[in-house]
Amino acid sequence: MISKLLSTVYYLYRGEKKDFEGDLNARYFGGFILRNGISFARGFLTFRKSKLLIGIGRNVTVRCASKFQFSGNAVIHDGCYVDAYSENGIVLGKNVSIGKNSHVECSGSIHHKGVGLIIGDNVGIGSFSLLGCAGGISIGNDTIMGNFVSLHSENHNYADLNVPIRLQGVSHQGIKIGENCWIGSKVTILDGANIESGCIIAAGAVVVAGTYKENSIYGGVPAKLIKSRN
């Protein structure tokens, strides 16, 4: 009975059908509903102009809330830090989930206004992830990411041996991830990476600048082609 009720709630929220296995404990289900109710109340208080269901977990810090744009329901889970200060802010599609204790920062420093973050529909960012969006990050529909994934859309200049690296400024190319990709746990993606749609990036890989062809599997340090999904 509870499983069917949860399936109905899930469908009403996400518009997708999903069956929940087993007979869920009534107390557990009640706690789940209560936690999410409080989460959406926080979202309402944070994003008052939005008429959508935006969930904000416990101990979440949101900076520059006016630079958020939503096109559907979204959840920012417990412990996240999200700073949207940038030219384009943060644009979230429908059914976006940012996992627990993740860190999203759209500008590398107060001196340089970053580009921002665009996330498509049905995207899940794993817990403890880091998204540095100073150079711009875009993530396509239906892409999923494991835990501890980090994206760095900024590089430090270092050509002048007579000047400390920290004083030589930064450069940006941006990061683009296509639709329907699976980014494994502990993957690092560096500035200039263009991961085309349908790619799988194996856990622990380091994705450097370059184009990663669609429907392919990559892994290693640096990431190399393992095989095509075709």
C-alpha cells in the first residue's frame, strides 16, 4: 500500500512512473514525506518568485538567489553550497537533483565574474561533487554523475617564469557535457573538455581538454577511448 502511494507521489512530482520494491515501513515513509515537505518550504522561502517545487535540504547555503532560473522542479540536498554570482547565473531544467554536500561556485573570485552553469532536464549530480563554473559549464538532458565528481572550467596561466603563477591570471574555455551521459564516481573534468552525447566516463578518470566522441566509453588518466557503445 505504501509502495503504491510513494509511486503516485513520485509520478506527480517527476512525471515518471517508478515502482518501489517491497513493503515500505510506515514510519520511514512518514519521515520521508515530512523531510521533503520541510525541504520544499525552505525552497519557497529562498526562491519566493518561483511557482515551482524547489527543495532545499538542511544546512544549505545559497548565494545570489536572484541569479537562479528554473524551468521545473529541482532539489538541492543537505549540506550544499551554491553560489550563482556570474554573468549567466545558474539555469536548471526540470527534475534536477544536486547531491548532498556538493559545492557549486560560478565565479572563481570576486574580481572576475564567471560565466555560470546550465543544466538540462532529468540531471542528477552525485554527492560531494564540485562544479567550478567560472568558464561556463553546460550539462545536457538525462545525464547522471556519480559521487565526488569535480569539474574545473578554469586554468591558471603560468608562461612567465619571472611572475608567480598566482599573479598571472586565468584562462577559460568552458566545459560541455552532452545528453544521456554517465559520469562515474571521482571523475575529474578539466577546462576545455567537450563530452558529446551518450558517453560513459569510467570512475576515476581525468578528462582533459579535447572532444570526446558521442556514444563512446573513456577511462584512465588522462582519459582514453576504451570502446564505442555502437
